[in-house]
Amino acid sequence: MKLSCKQWCRIQEMLANLKCPNCFSAKVKLCEEETAENAECTECECRFEFNPDLLEMHE
């Protein structure tokens, strides 16, 4: 899948604004293994799903 410049910028913006849904901390990292819960908060140590909607960005 080839991303346009606009799509790639949108993904970077989403990653920069990513916050934990539990404690709202910005100290979030994406996990390397491919599981449903692919993001982890380093503050409260919870795991959650980060799934940017790429279809919405497709033009």
C-alpha cells in the first residue's frame, strides 16, 4: 500500500497526538508485535488498540 504525502502527514499527526485512553498520558509507545492491543502506555502500563483509519484518509 503506497501512502500519499497527505496520508503520511496525517499518520504522523495522529502519532504525535496519541494519548492513553486510561490516564490520558502522552507517554505512549507502539508495540513491535502484531496484536490487537498494539500500543502501550509507559505511565500506567495499560495496553490498548491504536488503529488509524487509513480508509478515511484514502482519496
